[in-house]
Amino acid sequence: MGSGTWVFVLLSVLAGLSQTSSALGLPQQSRAQAKNDYALIYGTVFGPDDRRVPGVAIKIRPASDKRAKWELVSDNSGEFAQRVPVGARDYVIQADITVPKGQQKPEMTVHIDDNERRDVSLHLTQQQISKR
């Protein structure tokens, strides 16, 4: 094969790859990159004295679900982090602690749009700390 033939074959292959990713609706990136995309919810648990609280059980769920999809515990610095799928969606973050009867567990809702990081903080009251 002459060098002109190789150039034609190479251009045909590149054109085919470009059409495949366009047909999938992906921008000019590989499928592997799209699979590895994620958003990050990064949080800190604070007590009533504004100090960080380690060892607090955290549950995270999509707002449309009733059950937690992820369960984690705040680290020695009172921090936690969870990767969530990319895409517009609300997530409910709840401190899974014992609370006095009639009170709700501390929770908040966070909105994720794309592959981004959202920083949140949960604040516990004195009664919630003592029942933990």
C-alpha cells in the first residue's frame, strides 16, 4: 500500500470514531471518561458549640427515594464525603442519631447539577449530642 492509501484508511477510521461518539450523544470524550464522572457531596458535622463532631452516622439518599443509598460516618475531623452520580438531582443528607420523641433528625437537602462538589454542614443541638 502506498502512503496515500494509509492516510485515507486513517482518516476513515477517525471519521468513524467521531460519528460513533456523536451518535451516542457524547461530547468528544471517551466513554471511559463519561463513566468516571461524578459529583461530590462533602460535609462537616458541627455541635452546638460550633466544634466538629466525629463519629456521627450519616445517611444520604436521592430525595425521590425513601431509603438511604449511602451510609457513612463522620471522620475524626467531623467530615464526610460521598460520590454521587452526575445529573440534576436533589439529595437528602441526614444525621442518623437518636433524637427526643417528636423531634426530627437533623437533615438537609442539597442539589447537584453536574460533576461538581457541594460543601454542606449539619448542625446538631445539645439534646441531639447527648442522645448520640
